[in-house]
Amino acid sequence: MPVNLPELHVSLPGWIAPFVARYPEPLPDMEARMKMVIALSMENVRNGLGGPFGAAVFDEEGRLVAPGVNMVTLANNSVLHAEIVALMLAQKKRGNYDLSDGANRRLELYTSTEPCAMCFGAICWSGISRLVCGASSEDAEAIGFDEGPRYPDRAAELTSRGIDVVLEVCRAEAAAVHRRYVAAGGIIYNAAL
Amino acid sequence: MPVNLPELHVSLPGWIAPFVARYPEPLPDMEARMKMVIALSMENVRNGLGGPFGAAVFDEEGRLVAPGVNMVTLANNSVLHAEIVALMLAQKKRGNYDLSDGANRRLELYTSTEPCAMCFGAICWSGISRLVCGASSEDAEAIGFDEGPRYPDRAAELTSRGIDVVLEVCRAEAAAVHRRYVAAGGIIYNAAL
């Protein structure tokens, strides 16, 4: 058969470098880190109507390892949710597919909205030690996004795998970005059935 | 904070182009397509001990859109399962994050082993119209891989989303590659807990 193999390059949008540079390091607490990923989600809407979702991997002291934003429409790629982008780039930076790295470093994933079915699966073996969420899956579904089939008691499943779960940190602020996206005319790609 | 943003390039291993060139096009039936993805899984083991998993997106006439192999250890990236690679590259080729493309093209994902929790989620909104699997999740777990939390009745969930599911096509042949991987000393990354 003819050989025509595509390749893929994943690089964050250009506005992210100056965005990151504005923040102090480390970010001292959970709320400060969450506010940064919510701001990522907001800027992703402002800069071209990317999906209203942001995420980042931090180390436990609050130093940024890798940010992520939803790049589904930008990159024409249904896999590139904010959490997936942040995890893949963090693994690239560490040179390891397992961010636990033998438990030497304890890395944490912050996400502006609770992960969908795909990202929930990805988190299981990403090697992170903590998942911190802003808005809930219900908030995302309220504007029509499809979060996918929800595994029963996801938090307990992650906890059993050694991943602490913290829900609804700055939830209202995170969900407000969803509504802003809708008001701005953002596409609800892969809408809930 | 200091700005050090990683980037990611996903390109298939070099052996895949000559591998693909050896096949006729189109591949006439389900079994022929499955045998090709099983051969991908086998070659992935032979060429450097990548995870023993292969996948491909075909159109309904059996023309290859994009192949995928497990690149977790090769690329140090826990997301790059064979199905994810095939889906992302197929979307890149089509220039669309939704492979259903308004239902004009009916694309199908073949995978040498039933998808894990992450890939199951990804499949939900990839836009494929059919999922065809070789070995079962139990086969992968039998050699120690972690398939992740299994959503109850996944086939019914996919069917309700308009995705036909066909299980256990050439299952024994696909599972034999798992055992070959173990015998060759392959790494069981992210082993089941």
C-alpha cells in the first residue's frame, strides 16, 4: 500500500510563555496553583477560543513542571485535552513516562475542570501523586461538553492507586470560564449525546 | 517564574514505512486488517521491545489512514498507547478532530488488544464508527499490564454512541505476541497494582 505517514508536533500556543513568566515561583499553596490553571483556561478562550480548560503539573513545592491547555480545535486532535497536554509535556521534560520516578519526586496535576473519562484513565498511570480539580464534570456538562462514561467512584479508584484527590478548589471561578466560553461563541466540540 | 516549555514530536518508528509498504491496499476484510495490526504489535516488540500493542485506523474499504504502535517506553510518554497514536495521526491526516467528518467517511479503529481505560475514553469522541479488537483486556492483564479501571459494559456504552464493537478477532494470535514480549524480557511498565 502507499506509504503516507503523518507526524505530529505538539507545542503550546505562543501566548503561554509570557503568561507563565508573569507568575512568581514557587506558587505557595493549592489555591494559588489552581488560580493559575483557571487563568490558563481563561486565556485559552481569549486567545482564539480554545476549549475552556487549563491544567498544569507542579512539584510539591509549587514549581511548574509543565502547563497544558485544551488544544482540540487548535490542533485538530481530540486527544489533546489540557490534562493530557500537561502530562505528556511533563513526562517529556522529566524524560520519564512515569512521573513518580521511583517516588523521588512527588508531582501533582492541577486541572481547571474534573477530568473526562479519557483523562481519568491517563491519570491512573501517569505517576502523579495528587489530582486537584476546580470545576466539576457536571459544570462542564452543563454547557454541553461530553465528559464521557463516568467510572463509579473515581476518587476512590485513584486513591487506591496512591493518588490523592482534591475536588472543587475555586470551583465557581473555574466554572465561570465555561460560561464565558459559551457567551463568546465557543464551539462545543464532541457535544454530549 | 522561569519559562522552560517542552515540546513534543510524535513520529512513528522508522521500521513502519517499509512494513506498511509490504501490504496490498485495500485490505479486503476484518481478519486481514486485524492480522496487519497484530503484525505491527509483533514488529514493535522485535524492533526494540516497545509494548506489544498495535493499532490502525482504516476506512471502511480497508485503506489505511494511520497506523499506531505503543510508544510508551520509546517516547517516554505514558499516553502514547497504540490506539492513541493511530487516532491522533489519523486526525492529523484528515485535518479534523472528529473522524466522523459529518458522517461522510466511516473510519474504523483496529487494535491488537482491547483498549485500556484511557483509550476507551478517547475512542468515545474520536469519531470512529467501529472498534475491532484482537486480544482481550484479560489477556493483557495476564502478563501483568494495567488496563485500568474498567467501565461496566463498555461495548454497550460505545454502541450507544454509534460505535460498533467487534471483540476477539484473531484473539489467540494477538495474545501470543504478549507472551513473546514477556519471553523477550519486555518491560511491564505501569504494572497492575
